[in-house]
Amino acid sequence: MLEAIGKKVAEHEIGKFEKEWDYDMSYAREMMEANFEAFRGFGEVVKLGSLQGTAPAGAMYAAKLATTMAEDCGPCTQLIVKMAEREGVSASALRAIVAGDLAAMPAGAALGYRFAQATLAHDLVELDRLRADIVQRWGKSGVVELALAIAIARTYPTIKYAMGYGHTCQQVRVAGDMVQRGAATTVGTHA
């Protein structure tokens, strides 16, 4: 009985999310039907992905986008862009992030972006240097927030591909305009 109620509430929330963000959540519905306990655990992961306190939004979204673009060829990236726009990250910063243009990114966004790239590449020397810069700017809390943002950003495309929902690529838009993804964003296999 409780599971049926939980599924009804979850279905409502999924539908609300899809409508609000114009994003297909079919994979979440399948997860919910196949294994409700796993779906509930996934909900806790979702909460971690929205944690933010000391690192600025530009740095957080740059880290999320750098990570997501390494794993995804469109829909998840577009969702993160929409969320960043709503949080007030400027269109010019988002264009630079999507294009991989470090010189055009605000300093905080460039730091978040480079930190994500170094994390994905396991570049320990660069990570030590960037981590020290993050601690100086936003404290150890900023490192934790960015680390979680990077880890959680990989989760969504990974689950979608593993469950068979990673077939849709799309052009990314910022403020309504298409933006060409930069070569610097391709850490993974999906450019």
C-alpha cells in the first residue's frame, strides 16, 4: 500500500519535472516500476546534486556542464543549461562553457570547469593546484560542493545510457541560440 502511494506521488513529481523543464523522464519511470527502492535511493542522489552554499553558481554549473558534456550528447546537457539560466548564470558565461572557451569564461566558472576536466582526466598534479585555488576562494566546503557536482552530474547520463535511453542527441541552446560544443568538452566518448 505504501509503495503504491509512493509511486503515485513519484509519478506526479516526474510529470511536473518533465513539464517544467521540457525533459523526458522515461528512464526514471522505468526505474520506479522495476525497482522502487532503487528509485527512492536515486531520489536521494538527486538531492545531493543540488547542494550549493559557498561555491558560486557559475563555478557549480561550469563543473556540472563540463562533466555532463563528457558523458552526454545533448538532452542532459540542455537540462543543465536551462537550470543554470534559471539560477542567473549569464548567457555569455554559458556560451563560453558549452564552447569550451576558457578565456571567455568568468574566472570562477573557468575554475569550476577546469576542476571538472582535471577530475575526469585524473590529472592529479592539476587537481592539487586547482583544489588549492578553490580552497583559497571558497574554502574546503567549495571543494566538497564541486566534487559532489561532478560526481552527480555523471550519474544521470550514465544511468540513461545503461538503461537504454541514451539514443537522443541534440544541439545545445543558450538563451535560444544554438551553441557549438567545443573540442575541450569531450573527455568521454560522446562529443
